Amino acid sequence: MSRKTKIAVNNLTKAFYKKQGSVTALDDITLNIADGEFVCLVGPSGCGKTTLLRILAGLETPSIGEFTISTDEGGRPLQSMVFQERGIIPWLTVQQNVEFGLKMRHTPKDIVKERTMYYLKKTGLDKFATLYPKELSGGMKQRVSIARAFANDPEILLMDEPFAALDEQNKFILQEELLSIWSETGKTVLFITHSIDEALLLSDRILLMSSQPGRIIQEIHVDVPRPRKMEDIRKNPILAGQFIEIWKHLQEEVQRSRQDEE
């Protein structure tokens, strides 16, 4: 049975206007993401991936076109966004950061406490609840961001390269924790990454974007059953073939971008 559409983007274009002229970041983007689907955006630097997430987060407005996010319950926030870094509030403790969104919505105290403690435990932060961000490693800060995003119980979760600045060991641990929480909550996730391995590990579907102006030019369905392990990405012939396909796409788009600049 097909799932209902959670995110629908129709003929969306975004241009930025400056004194010297205009720059088109996104060109005629149309896509549908199903309820509970985990989708990764992959493309060369500067192709508009972050701009698309910022539009869906309400931080930018489209120049042309529209998008809709379907809602299931009244009062639930439309989205939560997890950034690459600097996503938590430095003067709040770990616990206060995780419960921040819930308190801003005037959620009953017992629900705030229940959800906050649940996601602190799920991300291994319950023993560090009273610490401040300056006392945390980069990996722990990202755990706080993920715990806060899920605790806020949004309709969709937007993630902009949340693990890019981490070392490989922390990255693998957080990828597994993210998938564990996602599988429990059934959240719809749109995730930006430059890592082909990460996209293949996490995704139900990968959307490949062109160089600027950003267009979605191909989609790849990752039908290999979960749970997947990182070592499977190169050993599994299906995933290995998709890795090469995505790699070639990125190479071609980077080359095309350089030719356009000449």
C-alpha cells in the first residue's frame, strides 16, 4: 500500500537578487516525499541543497512555485532543523536545550519531562543533562541537536549535513542512533549529505542534484533491506553499483560547473 505524500514541492524556483544581477539557486524543483520516508539530497557544492531545506523550514521564501507539508495533528510544529554545527543554545544545559522547543509551545510539564528524558536516554545524554555546550565534544553537541529535534515531535525533520564535521567513529555511532530513533518514530526526513556512503546507508531514496542552478535530475531507490552496515556499501553489489553511479554523477556535474565558469 502506497504511503501518503508528506512533502510536496511544485515547480519551485529560488533566485537571489543583488546589485550586480540575480543568481538562480534552484530551478523548477518538483518532488514528493512520502510519510515516513528517509530521503537524501546529494549534489555538488553550491547546487542549492541548503537553500531548499531553508525554504521548507520557512527561513527563505520561493521566488516561484510552492510547497506543502501535510499535518496529522493540530499543534505539532511543521518541522525541526538540525544544522551542521552551532545548532544548540550555549547558555542552556543539555536538558534545557532538548526541552526548549516543547516549552516554547507551552507543552504540559509532565509531557516535557517524559519526552526530554526519553530522548536524552536514547542519545546517551542522560548522564550529561546538567552540562553546558562548552563542556561537550562535537559529537555530543550533535546528539543534543538530534534529541531536541525528535523531542519537539515535528511533522518533518530537516537535516543539513549534521555529521560532516565529526570524526569517522562518532559519525558511524550517530548514524546508527539516528536510524534507531527514526525507525521508532516513523518521521519523514530530508537529509543533505556530501557523503555517498552516508546516503546509501541512511536512505530509502537519493535525489541527485545538478550544479547551479540546482535541479533534481535523477532519483535512486535504495532497496537493500535494513539494517545496513557501512561495510555493506562496498561489498553489496547493488550498493556498490549505486555508489559508482552517484560518483560519476558528481564528477560530471563538477566538471560541467567548471566548464560553465570558463
